[in-house]
Amino acid sequence: MNWLARLTIVNKLSVMLVSVLLVFSLLVGLMLWQTLSDVMKEDLDARGISVATEVAALSSEPIQTGNMLALDELVSMTKNSNSFVEYIFIVDKEQRVMSHTFENGIPKRLVALHAAAMGENDENDVASFSSDHGRIEDIRQPIEDGALGYVRVGVNERALDLLLADNFLKLAGITFLGGLLGALF
């Protein structure tokens, strides 16, 4: 702190101004991070529910006709066209898998994730869990009110976290640069 005593009054005011600006910017950045992450998570869940609803509506006919090739194609194309979707699979009423997008098979615990809620309601159900790929929201949507089974869509929050971190770093850089320029001039 001896270096602070050697500064002129103008330099002390500049250091104080930059310090207050950095603390204020950090607090605003953290508040924005929290607010935006909540809003973006809600939007991601809504998009996941929309995808699950669409797959449930389109999978009814292939299930009823026994066209598993069409069901596999629907599931695969839907996953490939939605970057935020980690996986999609369809189970019948007895929890037997009819179609999925996993390369190495479905983890057994994943199939049982919504088992307690099966048959209780015919609305979509969302359960969260952590995986090797980050936080996943698992969305369950009934097909024909659960009579034909359920669609399960896994939505990954990793992309949101990366986007928020990138924007937070940009905000911090701009704030630091602004404070530095303000202190120098």
C-alpha cells in the first residue's frame, strides 16, 4: 500500500474510479449471468418440449403400423436437425425401447428416470440429471396419451453455459478497456 501514498491526487481518484467501475461491472455481470441463464434455460426447455411433442405426434403412425424403419429415421433426423438435443428415444408402455439415437445403447438408469411418474399423468414431464456431457434435461412426452408409449428427449445445457461464459468475458473485457481508457484520459 506504500505505492498508493506516492500517487498524486489525480492518480488516486483514477485508481478509485477504475476500482469502483470494475466492482460495479462484476456485480452487474453476475446479475445478468443469473437472469439470462434462467431465461435461456426456460427457453431451452420449451424448445425441448416442442421437439418432444412433434416427435410424439409424428411417431404415432409408424408405431401403429409397425414401421420401425420410419420411426428410426424420424428420431435420427430430428436429433440431427436440433443441435441442443443430446438424445431421443421412444419406449412403449412397458418401457421397452422401440427406437433411439444412442450409438452404444441406452444407459439402463436413463430408461428408469421417469418410471415413478409413468401412468400418473399424460402431460410432459421434465427431469434433470448430470452426465459426462454436462447437465441434461430429460423431457418425457406421451404418444397418444401414453397408449402407444413415450418419447424421451434429452436437452443439453452445455451450449447455453458456453454462450453465457463467452458473453461474460466480452462484457468484462469491454468494461476493463473502458475503465483503462477512462483512467488514462
